[in-house]
Amino acid sequence: MELQRISSQVSIKHCSLCPGTTEFYCHDCKADLCRPCKEMHVDILDIKYHKVTVYSGKITCKSFHEPEMCPEHWDQVIEMYCENCDLPVCFHCSKHRQHKQQNIGASYERKLLQSNNSFINISCQNLYNAQVLLTELKSDFTTYHKEMRQFKTAMLTMSKSLKDFMDNVQGELKLKCKFILVCRLGKQKMKLKRNIAKNLKYEHRYEKSVNKPVQFLRFIKTVHLPQIQDTPRLSQHCLLSLTQKINMGDMLKLLSEIKITESGKQRRAENKLPPTLMASPLLLKSVKETGISDYYHITSVESDRIWVSEYVKLLYCDKLILIDTAKGETIESVEDVLESHSGNHTINSDRELIYIDNHFNIRKLSDDMKTTTLLIDNPGFSWVPRCLYSSPSSGDLLVGMCRLDSRNLITCRYDTHSGKIMRYNNTGRHTQTIPANNANNMLYRDPHYITENNNGDVVVSSNYHAVVVTSREGVHRFSYKGPPSGSGLCSGAVCTDALFHILVCDLESNTIHMLSKDGEFLKYLLTKEPYGMISLSFDHYTHCLWVESAARRTWMASKLSVYGHISRHPIMLGNNIPLCV
């Protein structure tokens, strides 16, 4: 009887981007990733916040297939979570029975959501910044070798009369310099490697426990998660110098002592590799909301969540809707919002919604969508809020104010010939008015949209076809009324990006103008949208631009599009990872 041979070939799951072995899975890209591709995956701006888990997480559902046993009662399954003690417990853990308890699955989901941003920052920011510093530190070794050659040449030039003496001591001096400088660099390198190892350790423990609620909850309770600011701050490389005029005594002193001068600067990865402007914007995704046909202001919350303003014609007011663009679903809605056809809502640094209600009060909706807080009471019927913006850098609230027409107080019509900007701190206290001189209320004339540039400039889109920019102190810098060709501007929504550019919608030509921070027209960023571009919002987390376009005089639904027009420098050159899969 002939023996049948058994095939020794084993099917190996390969990475979607390279021939490597699959270890991770991106739930947003639907891609299998090896470890190097996974590390590069989180370095790309528009996809760095994608949900990436170990490959086994691809088939793991929210119902737990493998019950975890109690360490104190080994035959009992852990089903509850003690909120008083922050511990997973079973039914027989009697000392927790009088405490407040919650289902283990619900606690797992809640804690996972709360800690999600911390783990994302470890992968996308901490490790990235440490790798940038390590790469720069390695390049300094090459720089030091070059500086040593220049240093040696300078010594020989200034010491021709002491050539014999220099021949005897230059070898010893070279070793001494090398020993001192390499030791300093070695310490910095070791410090960075320890920081990287620490972050990788936390990331590895997170990957192992993310699908095991008990291990995950114990892990986040017993460890202190590293923050972005924990990345070591290292001084720049030191400089070697020689005096121009020396005598014998100076030469002997110079050869016996080496002076090391600190540059005074600290290495900061986030400042070393700023984003760069792409040749042309890249369309990343498009979302069509068939149930909403008339909205005009959008605010990006996360990579797949966005607040939109919808005009409710029957009630003569607005309704704010939080949309999950990945699923195309409405998550939350807020009614009784001021009908202003302008920027009537924003989000703060905690991603909480701040909006103007139908009675001109400014309110804040908590992150859990349950609690509404009154931030600023209606200041009166002389000046009322029309638009607002929360500064991510200072936490201040910038409010565009309009004067109500005294002849139409009942219908609440605005006086479109006046306007001002009021600044409030995070406690709701008024701190500044722009312009400071109340007689100059013609500067803005009915502000519709307001934002802040990265340099502190206050950027306002007014109703008289202009973008008005003032400094942080309230000094008028410039007013933009259209490109140099004189085609004019019907200014709509306005925002700024990470490169200090000012982006403004032109409702007349259906284009987006890109301006420099000093008001110079650079180019038309977008000109090919089939419908009018009504609003836009820049996401400073993913560096993506959200654009809303619609044909307002038709029954067609509005459309949301996400563009990428700036990109981040890669840490290592030669790794050609595509922007999306």
C-alpha cells in the first residue's frame, strides 16, 4: 500500500501592505497589518486614530466567549464590577455586596472608552515623538564627527609654532573630546531607549488585555499611563570652540581643558517635523445624509463624529445633530437652538458641545450628553450672540455679537451694520471686547463665523463680504475682500489649519480660498464640488478638512466630504505606506 504524503505547507496570513505576517487588524481600513506596517499606520495623519487591535480582535465580539474566573473564588465567574473599590468581583465576594456594582461588560466598555485617548496618544504621539528624537540623536553622531574634523583643523591652523607639541598631545585630546561627547550622547540615547521601551511595554500590555475585561481593568488601575509630556526633553548637542588669539599659556590651558557650551534649546519632536502642504487636496471619504437637507454649520468632534446645524422651518429654530459618519447614524440631537444661519455652536478642548439657545443664552452639553450647563446668560436685548468659537489653546470663548434692530425687536432682526467680538474665560467672565473702542462698531458689521489662528489672531467672517483679522490684543491687522483679480467675496464659514492658513468659503463662486496668516491670497483650495460649499471645519487631531456642500434650492440632501491637504513627515525615509487602504 502506497503511503500518502502529508503536505507540510501551512497557510500564513500576510499583511495587506507587504509580504509580512499579519499580527494586527485595522477595523476602519479593513486591513491586515504586520507590526512594522502597524507602527507606520499610526504615523499617517488622516488614519492615525483608526481602531487597530491584535488580529484576534477581528473576530471578537462584545459578548465574552471566555469567562474569567475570580482569583479569590477560583470556581466562580466574574460578572460584576465594584465601583467603590474599582475591582472586578464575583457573587461570592461578600465584602463588596454593599457597594455600588455594575455589570462587568458595561464597566469594561465605559473604562475602555475613557482610556481610549490615552492609549491612542501612546501609539500616535509618545512613540512617534520619541522615535523622532532618537532619529535626530543618531544624526548628531555624524555631525559630531564632522565638527571634530573642523576642530582639529582649527587647532593646527592656530598652532603652527607649536606643531611638535601638538603632535604629542592631539591624539590624547581627540580621545578626551570623543570620550566626553560620546558619553553625553550615549546617556541621552539610553534615556530615550528606556522611554521607548516603557511605552512599548504599556502598549504590549494593552494589546494583551484589551479583549479581557478583568485583566484590562486591573491593568489601568495599577499602572500610571505615560503622557505626551513625559517624553524626555534633551538638550541640543554642545559646541566646541577655540579663542582667536592665544599665547603659550593659553594654548597649554586650552589643551588641558575642553569647554562645552549648551545651546540653551531643548529637543521637541512636535516642533521639529511640522506638517507640509500637499500639492492638491486628496478626497478621503464622502458621506451623504439623505435625511438632512438644510444645514449650514459643522464642527468636527472626532475622526468619525461631527455636529451639524439643521434648520427646522416649522419651528423657526435650529436643531444640532451629532452624526456618526462611519455608520451614517444620528447619535444625539439638541433642539431649541438659535436660528442664525451662522456658527452657532462649537466644541471645547474636552469635546463638549457649546451652543447658543433660542433665547440668546450660551449653554454647554456635557460629554455624556446628559447634563446641560448655562455658561453665559442672555446679556440683554441691546447686543446678542450670533456666533461663537472655543479656543483650543487658551480655553477662552470668543463670541460674535450683533446689535438687535430697535425697530424690529419683536421679530428679532439684526442690525447688519454693527458687530463686535467678546472674549470670555472658562468660568464665563468677560475679559475683552474687540474693538475696544465702542465707537468703532463698523469693523465687523454682523459677524457670522469666528475662529482663532494658531498665532492667536481672531478671524471673523462678516456679512459684508469680508474676512476681518485682528491680533490677540484686538489690533486690526487686515480685511480680506477677495483675490487680487477683484472678483469679490461672499464670505461664509471660515477655519484655520495647522500651517496657519485661513480657509474661507466663497458662497458666490462655490470655492474655498486659502490665505496666508498675513492675508495674502495663496490659491483656491477646492473648486470642483458640484454643489455650493456651505460650511467647513478643520480637525486638528487628524489634520483633515470637513466640507459640507449642497444645492440649497433643490430637494437634494447635503453631502459631507473629508479632504486631506497637509501631511506629516515620516520618521524613517523609504517606507512607502499609502495614505489609505
